[in-house]
Amino acid sequence: MPSWGGEIANTYVSVQADEACLTRNGDLHFIAYCPPGIPPSVTFTVEARKGYELVAPDPNLEPKRKGTMNVQNTGEGGWGVKPENDPEPPPVSGGIFVKNVTLEPISVSFGNCIHGWVTSDKPEGTPPAYTAYDPPHWTRDIEKTKPIAIVSTQKPTVAATFQVMPPSIPKDTGGIKVRAKGMKATKGANGVEYEEVIFIKPTAVTLRPAKVNPAGEVTVMEADLAVTSFDKPIADVIKHYPDGSFTLNWEMSTGGNQNADSSWYPIGQTPHTVYVTLKDPKTTLRQESLFYISCQAADTEDKMNNVPERVWTGFEGRNVCRVDGEQLTYYKKYGNGIRTTADLLAGGDGECDAWTYLFLDALKIQGFEFKKNNFCRIRPLRSDANPQVGSGMDTGFMISTWQFGEPNVKHTSAPHRYKNTPVRVSWFNASRTDYEWEFPAVVNYTAGTPGQGNGKPQALFPVHYMAYVIVTVNGRTKEMFYDPSYGKKFDPNDPTIQPVNKRPLAQQFMSVVAGYYKSNSDFDVRFRKPTANCEIKYKVDIKY
């Protein structure tokens, strides 16, 4: 039988316990030593105190009492103990501290999540590849928990490992079970409500073989919770639980009535980063910031019809950030060549088609399905076979603001009477943050139309890309254009917008001021000066 000793003020106690009493109710055998004048009839409290240093009783003290105390598991993390058949003694501060059997969480792994683990935003390693945040998703020795993504209708699975404290535990451990509580988010009549629920029902743990030192002493013992399904989904709505804010509160019971809360006591918390999507994603992308951008903007939404407008709120302020806090930008470097969601999230800077894909993928990650094609291209209306034909035709858009000097193209009836000669084929300066022309330039870019994270983005384009989405607003289905590059949206049926084939004017959604002309053979760029009646003829192609 194991034995312990403890010091309580001036009262000393030596105890011996049956092994069974460590995990369930049982008898605690004791001998009490008290200095002269101290009543031997006292109340002792036995609690679980990890790391308590044991103190042997003073052998010179006169024995006053020995006998048996009944140990009752109180469910509060320790045992209340008092001598049998004694009147209620006066209270004594302190207690004898027995190393109660307890479990400490070591690692937690989730399963049954969205197909494919959430990944890093940037490719890493050699060769570079996106890091998958696979199990375990939390361990006690890592600084940051790994994120998971789950659909609002799904119940994840969980497996966990615990360290047994102390390692030399009773042989009979069949009664040890764990459960876990947390806060579930549900959309109610008064908005989102948070309710504490039991996500993991009482489940028995399995002991691993003990680790033994050369002296034959058990040094480490661990217990495993096998793969177990959650009893409920984490949330019934789109949810963003950042930086480990979804908490599992683990509890343990060692016997008795495990259906009663009084038989359970806490053994620790584990924090988790969780993204809950409304439905199964319609994109294969799994970079964490795609979940972060979409779930943060649409947090607590439970209706798919509202997803486009909710997600759009994350774009209209032109301050879209990755999960690491870095702001994403639109043409911070001119002609950057970044044209996909994955590359925009990895590199942080992108062109208009990358921003359009990012917005569309932020809808798809919630399971949004498009009723029609959704990626559109706006281009100047010209003869594709020979773009030089037509005196008033443009081969590209000019985005405000440009300063014009005196016209320097003579003997032409075309309106493009201002000519600049680029220093480089790209038209950009060495740092690719502005345009650079041979001196003197008669047309100069002076101020930009603000885009995502950039007040002066690139401003000459042969085409522009934006999103076309059919949405339901107040029960009415309608078309909407979303231009995530500039944080603007447009209703083509809005009477305040001049229609061109029921599409909004480029001037109104892109701040187009005029056009430019670039021949296939000529190195120079010819511009036409904006006037009060200046109109850019253009075409909108709904591509896919």
C-alpha cells in the first residue's frame, strides 16, 4: 500500500490508503500525531495537489489516535476526509495532500474536417510547397495552435493524449473517463447565441505502457482518447475562431455516478483555431487566409443568399489582410504578373484578375454556387483583327488622374494627339512603382484612384477584370458587379448608372477618364485628352 505524510499547522498525519480509494471512494488508514494540548479530533481535507513535497511525521510526538477515515470523491478535484464516529471537530486550516490521479492534456488531433487540411499561405521548403496543417492540431509544447476548417453541418472527430499524474497509478483504471465542453454558436431569433454544450461525451481512456527508469520506477505514463466523434457541430453558422479562441474544457471522472456533473472535475483547457464554413467549399484552395478573409467578413451568417454581400464587406474598405496581419495590395508593383488567388495570398500583391478570383473564391469557400458565369472582362471596343482601324478607337483605359501638356501629334484626325515615349518596354520605372517616359513627357500620371492597400496603383490597362454575381437581396434576385480591386460594387439596373447593354459605364466603376492608343509596331503611346463629353466605348464579356 502506498503511504504519504503531510503537515497541517502543528498537526502531523501519516496515512495509508487502499489503491481503490485513489480513483473511487474508499478507506484511508491514518495515524495522527499531535503536540501536547492539541485536540486529536480534527477534520482533514485531502486534495489533489500536483508536485506536493511529502513531509514525514516527527517520531518524537506522542501518538494520539489511529484508525480509518472514509474517503468520499467530492468531484471537486479532491477528497473530503474526516474521522469515523467523531463529533464534528473544530476547523483546522490546511490539509494532508494526497497525489490524486489526474490527467493533463498533451495533444489534440481533429478529423472529419473539410477535405484536405488548411495550408500555409506561402509555399515553403525545397522544392517549395504549401504546408498542410495536419494533426496534431494542438500540443502543450507549441506556441500556436494549428487551424482546422469544418462545415457548419459536420461533426468533427477528435483524438487526444493525456499524461497521467502521478505515473504510479492504481491497477484498476477502467473507471477513468474524459469529456469536453465548449461554447456552440447557434443562430436564434435574437441573433447568434452561445451555449455551453458537451462536445465529447464521457469516453474511457486507454493506458499506454509505462516508461520506466533504470531503478524500475515508473516515470511517465500516458493515456489515449481514441478517435471519437463530436456530439454536436461546433457552430450552425459561419464562424471565425481566431488565435485559439475555440476552447475545449476537459474534465475527468474516476467513478461513481458519471451521469452527474458532481462526479466530474476539470483537468485543463486546450485552445484551437477554427474556421466554420456554411457548406462544403466549391474550390480546392485551402490556404488559411482564404478561410480567414471569408469567415471573418461573414461571421455568424447562416443564409447562403446573404453570403456575397457579407463577404463583400471585407473588400469594400480596401483593407484586406492575410491572417498574419499583412495587408494585401493592388499593383503595389506595376505589372507584377500575379493573376491567381493562390499567388496573391502567397506574395501579397496582385493584378485585377487575382483580386477578382480572390473575391469569387471567398464565396466558393462557403459553398456558394453561381447561377451563371461570374468572371467578366471589360475591354475597349475595337477591331480585334486590326486595333489600329477606326479614328476614335482606344486600345486601353486611362485611370485618373493624368496631367496633359500641349498636343505633340500633328497632321492627324484621330483624337490621340498626345504622345509619350517610354524609357522601357514595360513603360515603368526601375522600381516598378510609377511610369517613366523620355523627357519631355506631355502626359504625366499625377494621382491614383485608390485600390486595395495602394493609393496610386497602375493606371493604364488594355483590359480590366471584375466579378459578376446573381444575388438575392430582400427576396429579389438581381445582377451585381463587384470590383474588388477598387472596393466598389454596382447594380447595372440602378437608374443612376448610364446603361450600355445593361452594364455599368467603365468611367463610373473604374474612374476611367479617357483612353490610349498603342499600335502593334509603334513604340510610342498616344493618349487622348479627357473632355466633358469623353466616352470610352467598351465591351463586357462574361467569361466563366
